[in-house]
Amino acid sequence: MSILYIALITSVFGYTVWYWLLKHMEAGRAAVLTNIQPIVAGFMGLYILSEPLTMPFIVGGIIILAGVTITQKA
């Protein structure tokens, strides 16, 4: 299951989304959005593995989203 996840989600889905983003925005702006990956992975762990939602996760997510938002508006 892990190998299937790595092959399909991170490779196929990830690269498909990456190339779609490059088609619709500048490479520099699209690159900033890769910082959202830890948040997505955290929520997948929450949903799939029933991992706990902790305060460091919430604070880190807020910091990442704030950084992405600031960078995208600049």
C-alpha cells in the first residue's frame, strides 16, 4: 500500500498538479505553493491514520499558510 501511495499520489497526482499550476501561473509563484504539502500530508494522516490534531501542527499550518499568502500577494 505504501509503495502504491508513493507511486500514485506523490508522483502521478503531484506532478499532474505541478504541471497544471505551471500552465496557469509563473514558476516562482507555483514553487511557493509546494510549501502547502506538509499541511496536506498532515490532514491525510489525520484522516487516513487517525493521528491526533496537535497544537504544534495547527500553529505550523497557520505559519505556512501565512507565509504562502504573503508571498503570493507580493
